Amino acid sequence: MSIELKRVYDTADPEDGYRVLVDRIWPRGISREASRIDEWRKEVAPSTELRKAFHVGSLEWDDFRRGYLSELTAFRESLRDLARRAKEEKVTLVFSSRDERHNNAEVLRQYLKMLE
């Protein structure tokens, strides 16, 4: 399974493979053409409440991760196609967070690997 992560503000590259934006809101200052997004899965982004709690610091990373994994169970079946795609070709989960280690794309990657 090949799932990479990349910030939407980094230059899109053909080596990224199938690019999936995993944020609920389209990133500021990025055109759809420049982003080279193949699919936008805004429905699987963390809930607004969970995202805001994490960003303001009232939720630690482990609590955010657990909460988001719990939310993702509602999308288990709809995410299976993305997990299958990642077995056949490279998939890059695209996100806008500045933190490249602690973000929703990282949790989603972990979840997709559990679906294999």
C-alpha cells in the first residue's frame, strides 16, 4: 500500500500519483488548477468541533487521534475504495495543516492501512 502525505502548499508533482484533498474547507490561496487535486474527500475530514479543539490546544494529539479515528468508522465502507486504490497505485493525501506530523491526513493514512 502506497500512501504518501503532502501539504497542499507544496508543489504538485506527477510522482504524487492520485492526489486526494482531505480537508473540509478548500485551502486559502490555492487554485484548483494549481493544486492538481484528483478528488476532494471533505466528508472524511475531522468534525469542526474536533478540529477546532485540537488547533486551540484544548485537545492533545492522542485525544485528537482517538476522536478522529472514531469519526472515521462512519466512513469505513466509503473509504475502502481509496484503500484499494492505494494497493494499485500511489495515493497522496493532501492537507493544509502546517504541522506535518500531527494532522488529520496522518490519522487517515493510519486508518486506511487498517482497512487492507
